[in-house]
Amino acid sequence: MKNTAIQKAAKYAPALTLMTFAGSAFAQEVAATGADANAAGLKAIGAGLALGLGAVGTGLAQGPIGAAAAGVVAERPEKFGQMAIWFFIPETLVIFGFVGFFLLRG
């Protein structure tokens, strides 16, 4: 008898079934205090990432914008107001980071 693909799969099917369901068979319920501590830790990490990555993004954006704005204002001082607006727009990212930080910490 030839060893076809179906016969090969039939050899491995019981082992694959056992491996699939073994993890759920040995799983335990998480204690209520452990889940609360884990959730609080993940909230703190999320709040820190919201604030930290917002600040890093703002810093990366404001570097080139500030250099370009300084060049424009040096050549055309009347454009200061417009360049200030473009310079302050990335700051909204940090403000959103602060809002997320306080929402997650609250």
C-alpha cells in the first residue's frame, strides 16, 4: 500500500490534537489579586508609552520644522506668525499624550 498524503496526515492527527488541547487542559484560573496587579502594571506601561512616545515624536518633528522656520523668519520677518503656528502644531501630540496619560492613570 502506498503512503499517500492522507495516510501521512492520519499519523500526525492524534499528536496534533493532543498538542492543541493540552495547554487548555493544564490552564488555571488567574487569581483575582494577580489580575488586578497585572492590569495596573499594564495601565502604567501604556500611560508611560503614551506620554513618552508622544514627546519623542514631537521632538523628531520639531527639529526640521524649527530649522526651516528659523530660515524663513531670517529672510522674511513678516512670516513669523505663520512659522510659529507651524512650529507649535507638533506640540498637540504631547498634549494628546498627556490626556492619554491622565486617562490611563485615573
